[in-house]
Amino acid sequence: MLQAVSVGTDDLERSIAFYDAVLGILGIVQVMRVETEVGYGLPGQDPQFFVNLPFNKQPASFGNGVQISFAAKDRETVDRFHAKVLALGGTDEGVPGERSYRPGYYGAYCRDAYGNKLHAAHIPQVSAGRAQGA
């Protein structure tokens, strides 16, 4: 359905260091980089998450009500993702734990240095399907 999402930054190098560390926990890596943006995805695949300097040259800002969600292979990965965001200067928006959204849903919420809301979740039925290539 979606091809990609992006977030803005005023300091691309700082954001690259942040997202390399945080997304690496999920197995997501840089798959492209140009002067004004970096794209992340699964190894060998097209980028689906971008971090970029705003095209209009205005300061980067977060979207109120916007959230970027990432799939995690297990609960420990959700915990590690959340902890890494906080260790790198991000803020907590919801500690790792079970949520009543679906049976077995385990997620965590946080924000990067620019206020972009990030979410990592392990959903057993969904994660199992992705692991099988569904």
C-alpha cells in the first residue's frame, strides 16, 4: 500500500547516526544515500523510510498526529529499540509492554530528537507472516 515515509531533519549527519543505531536493531539498514537524504530498508531492497533535509529549506518539524511504526521480530527487539532511542537522546512516549490492540501485541513508543513519533511493535501473527515472506 505505502511506498515510503520520510521525516525531516536539520542535521543529517546526527540523524544518520541516530537512525543507523536504532533501525539497525530491527535489521533495517541504509540502502541509499545522497547529499540531502538517506534511505533505509531491508538489506538488498528498496528504501521505505527516508530521513531528509527539508526541500523548502525551512526548519524540520514533526507532524502532530503522525507516527512511524516498525515491525520487530520479538519482544526483546522492541525493548532494545526503545532503550536505544532513549540512550541516544530520544524521549519516551510509552514504555514497552502489551497493548490491548490485538492478542499478543507488544509495543513501545518514543520520539527522536526532532519530535518524530516512532513505534516498534511485535505482533505474533503479523511477524510470523513476514518471516515467511508473506
